[in-house]
Amino acid sequence: MTISTFEDKPAVDRQKMNLLGLSPEKLEKFFKDMGEKPFRATQVLKWIHQIGVDDFDQMTNLAKDLREKMKSIAEIKAPEVVSYHESKDGTCKWIIRVTGGDCVEAVFIPEKDRGTLCISSQVGCALDCSFCATGKQGFSRDLDAFEIIGQLWIAVKAFNSFGDKANRVVSNVVMMGMGEPLLNFDNVVDSMGLMLNDNAYGLSKRRVTLSTSGVVPMIDKLAEVSDVSLAISLHAPNDELRDQLVPINKKYPISLLLASAQRYLDKMPDVRRKITIEYTLMDHINDRDEHARELAILLSKLPCKINLIPFNPFDQSDYRRVTKTALYRFRDILKNAGHTVTVRTTRGEDISAACGQLAGTVSDKTRRSERHTNKHQLQPIKFVMS
């Protein structure tokens, strides 16, 4: 990002810099370009992200003349909250309007030992996974950094305003909302940096998770700049089935994907770290005993934990949720093979906030949404043992 000092521009041409999405390094450069000391960046980071201030006049440890100068060239502006929904199970969903008028969704999931915020990284998604509502909306654009971190800023500010009404704290963030995070690399990395920064949100790297459908080169690139937790949206134990469920697999097949996941772990200073494997189970699609046994063998050498996700229905899909019998049989086969397995509880389904249901409002530039006006159904394929 190029930061202008605006010194030589007439007032009518000035475009204010939004400080909400600036990384600490970019914020330091902003102040340096103003002729200010770099430590001002730390002060402002705390005001914006720890205290939730969006008014320079409230930054009382900054000189008044500096605040006035900042008001003339900068702003702290979060995306607009269109609506807020709360599920009967306590799950919260914000529909957020971003620049250009499209809407994305962010979801907070409260649990006994943590509160997890699911954040979007793109308006829609370009990958068109067959079981995901976001993919059926098509794709418009990447979110800017202020639109990504703004979702966390909005949630924290909202919960702080609730007071004693609700004891809600965002302890975990997952980049699992709308979009493929690794296809918006720079903005996602800057946003995660703010999540981890002690002068901003101070989250542990174990509590910030990036979920990817398998953009292999960008997993390797991520390993060079970050060590957040990594989740792989796998959903199939073989390439034949995954090609249909997750089309990017045709470019980066499972062998390449798991190799990149292992390389990511190899760069981690903590040898105990594991990859999370996400596997959405759909009735008579990928939930057979044969699939479970093949998955157990496939992942036998990768340090990982497997998160089984019952499919959550949505319009434009004829997939059905896995039966409880098949779900627990699938889980037990994996456990008996020595894997650590969890089953994700469906949350927020009554407000369309469950995994795979996020849709928002997308000005589809791919015209894909027009091709999905009829319900989509994947024909069951013949199981092939590798």
C-alpha cells in the first residue's frame, strides 16, 4: 500500500486514509510520512483495536494539533452493519455492507471455553465448491484489509456495548467465512497480523486459523510469513470424488495439497502443531465406510486432527445431511485407525449461519450464479480404492 502525505494535493482531491486496516508497519510509515515519531503508531493501534475508538478527538494522549491534522487526512471507518441476527443457540450473525454495496457475513459461535468469530475474506468465492452456498453466489472481489479486520472490530465493539447483558469474548478467529483466504493473500495476512499483535487484539497464533480449499503455492507462501493454525478443506479421500466436490483439486490434487500441508508444519517452531482436516459429510456422497477407511490411510502420516462436519442444507443444493448412524460410524472408523476426530456441532442454522450456509449479497462478476438457478445435484460416483 502506498501512503500519501497529501502535502501537495489540493483539498478537493484529498482522499482520506482509512487507518482501520493498516498493519503496524504501514501505520508507522503513515506517521513517518507525517513527520511524526513511529511510536505514534502503537498509541493509535491501541485506541483503534483495543479500545474501539473511531474518533480522533477521543485519543487524549495525542496532541490536539496532531489530532486535527489526522482528521484532515485520515479516518477510522468500519464497514456498515446492515443487520444483526441472534440464533436461539446464541450464535450471532452480522450482515455487513462493504464498499460497492455488496454484503458479506460474519458469524460468532459461543462455546463454554471459547468464543469463535468466523470472518469472510472475499465477496463471494471464485472456487465454486459444490456443497457451499457462498460458491453459488459467484464472485465479486477481494475484501480490503479494513473490511476484513473490520468484522472483528465490529464484533468486539458490539459485545463491549452489551455490558452485563452477555458475557461474550472473541477468543478465536477462523478465516472460514465467505471466500478463499489465500486468494486474497496480502489483505488477509495484514489482517491476521493485527489479530496477533499485542497492541491490537493480542490473539495467540493457535487461536487464529486460516482455512483453505487447497491453493498449494499460497500455502507455501504463507509459511514464509506466518505460523497461524492451518485448516484444509478436504471433504474427500480421493481425487475422483474431490474433483467434483472441490474443483480446485483438478489443479492441485490431494497429493500436492497434503505435501504442502506437511511443508507448512515443517516450518513451525512447535513440533506439536497439527493441521486441521475439515471433512463435510453428505448423505450417500462421501460418507461410506470405504471413504472413512481410505481417509484413515490417506492421512496416516500427516500430523493432523480431523473435524467432521455434517452438511448444512441450503437452496440450490440437493445434497442431504449425513445420517447420525453414518456420521458416528465414519468417526469410529477413523478413531479406531488412531486419528484424533471431532464432530462439529451445527450452530446457527435457524439464521442461516451454519458452516457452508453463508451467502451475503454478491454482484457476481463470474455469472456463475445464473448457472445455478436450478438445484444442483452431484450424481454418486463409483467408489475406487486407490
